[in-house]
Amino acid sequence: MRLLPVVLAALLGLVHLELWFGKGGVPHRMALQAELALQQADNAAARARNEQLAAEVADLREGTEMVEEKARRELGMIRPDELLVVVSAAR
């Protein structure tokens, strides 16, 4: 009769060992949750970048304003009848 509580306590101990130190245990789950949070942040950043690129593609397909703006900003292009003035800040 006294053996049954000891056996049950030992089984309970084994279950707790698996819960805390096993492959599906609490530390493993917490590590997976941290990894999931990082991946979700990466996905959100990639999603925002994709939306920005999709908007640029739509602008490029719709008109030449975006092309002209990009040429002016990135390549420093000007129209034939324009004068480029560069102002530098004096120290």
C-alpha cells in the first residue's frame, strides 16, 4: 500500500522533468516564441518594403512624373531650359 504513492510521485516527477527539460518543454517553447517574434518583425518590414515598391511600380506605370522625379533626385538631371543652383552651407 505504501508503494503506490511512491510510484505515483515518481511518475509525476518524470512528467515534470519532461515538461521543464524535454524537447517540448517550457524553455524550448520560450525560445521558439522569441524566434517567432523576430521572424514576424522581419516579415512586417519586408511587407512594408514590398508595399512601397508596389506603389512605385504603379506610379511608374501610370505616368512620367515619377520617372522625372527619380531622374532629378538620383541622377541630378535638369531640363534644357533650367539652371541648376547648388547652395552649400558655410561653416
